Amino acid sequence: MFWTATFTRYFVARAVSVFGDAMLTVAAALAVGQVYGATGVGVVLAAWMVPFLGFILFGGVFADRIGARPLMLGADVIRTVAQAVVAVAFFTGTPSLWLLVVCSAVSGTAAAMFQPGVNGIVPQVSTDPHRANATIRMANAVAELLGPAVAGVLFGFFGAGPVYAVDAATFAISALCLAGLRVDKVSRAANSTLADLRDGWHEFRSRTWIWSVILVWVFFGVFLFGPLIPLGAVLVSEGLGAPAYGWMQSAVGAGTILGGLAALRLKAQRPLAAGAVVLFGFMLLPLAIALHTGLPVLLMAAAVNGFAWAFWSIQWQTSVQTQVPPDVLNRVTSYEVLGSTGSLPIGQALAGPVAAAAGAERVLGTSVVVGVLGCAALLLIPAVRGLRRAGEADYSAGNAAASVPPPAAGRSDAAGSAAARRVRRGDR
């Protein structure tokens, strides 16, 4: 049965956590911007991103060592406290910038502990990771749509304090749901942190299909994902008005839900190849923005953009979860997250200056070209194009192999997980 009590708890935890994350960005932009201006917003957001990127690898190590659930639970508790402190500070007056920076850094560090387990725990709470990922992705799309809207309404009517209070409550709800999960801990031998990092890197780089995708994502972060939001917001708002940008984001969310539904129904035998083909549609949005199309065309492009992104994301997450042995999954995920998000701030930082020199339309035109070339590269890489969906039998066998007692003292973790790796080697 798909909707078990365990999966339902995790589903709610993920949905409210994403809702809180979506609120957090708007809360920082509105509340911090009102007091300390754009510079303050940039400093607070950077204070979140820097520790997130700096500690994400350690989050993978600790999740593999003590289990994803307790680490995610602890991260939610810490984020609840951090956001509650900011809420109290706004209720009682004007918080100092240093307090906002410290709480943002604490939240970013906690997020680094939380994120690797997002992949690792799905196979433990569902017997069908593909359907689980599709269902969660659709719920996340709704949360990402509602989060900013709720934050904006709360701020407009009640101020910053209630926004941060509700944000803290979402992390508390997520923590309660995670506390109720009953999942088996994947057994593995204990190693030093450095050895665990080294083993995680070996597992990451030994799978060509993983590092090839992440390498493409590094270029996407700089040339596609980074410029799209800041330049898209400016061009759409100036050309069609601020409400048009909101409608565009809603169309992206609607497309994301449809993409999740499509992925729920379709289990491609070559998931990454299918995802890469659909991902070409992502480039329609920057193209429409760069060409200054009318609102109807822009909304259609935005819907296709969301559809393509959701479909690809589900194929990718399911492939990682079912092709990587459970005892190293969190560490591999941490390298994946670091590689795929590390270049994003570079693209965001360069977008404005480059657009000022060359024109925003040319920058987004370059984004389209890079996106098309990246998707073509994915299809040309044999390890990516040829990766096949893990069968249910292989998936179950892999979990069983990873759940055996740890090896005798003196054997390495790599040797102890050999059984699981023989079942599902991916691309070695």
C-alpha cells in the first residue's frame, strides 16, 4: 500500500518544511529589506547560503552515520528555535542586523544537516520511490506557490513577527512528523569523518551518470538558473507589469503539478534520457522573456518550464535513490547538492553586472543556448542516456543487502557494503 502511516508523516513533514523555506525567502526580503535595505537582505541571505554550502558534505556523513531521520529531526528543532528567536525580536522591537545574520547562519547550517537525508529517507518510507517522489514533488509545488503568498499577506497585515512565527511553526510541525517516523537504520561500519568524506567522494565520482549530470548543472547554475530569476523578474515586471510576474510564477507552479502527474503515470525504462528530452522545454521560459512575448505566450512557456523541471527532478531523484547503495546514499546526495547548487550564487551575482554591460535579453538568450547544449550533452553521454530504471526486485534486494549487520572489525566500510554494490552498481 502506497499511503502508509509512515509515508504520510514524511509527506506532511516535507510539504510543511518546503512551505517554511518558501516563506523564509520572502520574509527576509520584506522584513529585513524594510529595516536594513537591499544590502541587509543580501547579507542575511548570504549568511544562510555560506554555511549551507560549507557544511552540506558533513550533513551527508552524519546522516549515513547516525541515520537521516534523527539528523533531520534535530535540524528542524534548531530551525524552529532560530526562527522563533527572530519572531520574538520583531514582536518586541527592531532586531539588530547581527542577530538576523546569526539566526540565518544557524538556519543555513541546520538546512545542510537536513538536506542530504531528503534523498536517503525516501526509500525507507516507501516501497515505490518513483511514486513517492512524484507525489512529494506535486505537494512541494503547491507549498512553493502558497509560501510566498502567505508570507506576503501576513507581512502586509500584521508585520514581520507573525511571518517568522508561522515559519517557526512549520518547522515544528515537520519535527513532530519526523519524530513519529519508524524507519530502520541502515547498518554500516564506523569510520573517521575524513574517511567517510573520502568514501562518499569515491562513490560519487565512480558513477559517471551522476557526476556528468552535476557537471552540466554547474554550467546551468552560472548561465541558466542564476540569471533567470533576477533578470526575468526585471524584464517581465517592466514589460508587462508586476502582476504578470506573479501570474508567471503561478503558471510555473501549475506546470510543476502537471509534470508530477505525468511522472506519476509514466515510469520510463531510461529515466534520465526521458527526463533530458523533456527538459528541453525548460528553456522556453527564458526564451519567451528574452523575446518580450505577450502574457498568454509567457504563461504557456512558464507552464512548460514547470512541467519539464518537475518531470526531470522526479526521474533524477528516483534514479539516485534506487541506484546508489543505501549505506552511502546520504553522502552521495551531499556531493550532488553541493555541486548542483554551488555555482548558483555565482550566476546570480554576475547576472546584474553582465546584463548592464551586454543587455538582459542577450544574457537570457545565452541561457537558452547553454540550456539546449546542456540537454544535448546529457543525451550524448552514454552513461546518462543508457541508465535503466532499477527494477522492483533489484531495489528490494539492494535494501536487504544494505540492512545486514555491519562487518567484523577490521573490515572497511567499502568492503562491508560490497553486497549492496553488486546488486546495484549503477555506472562503475
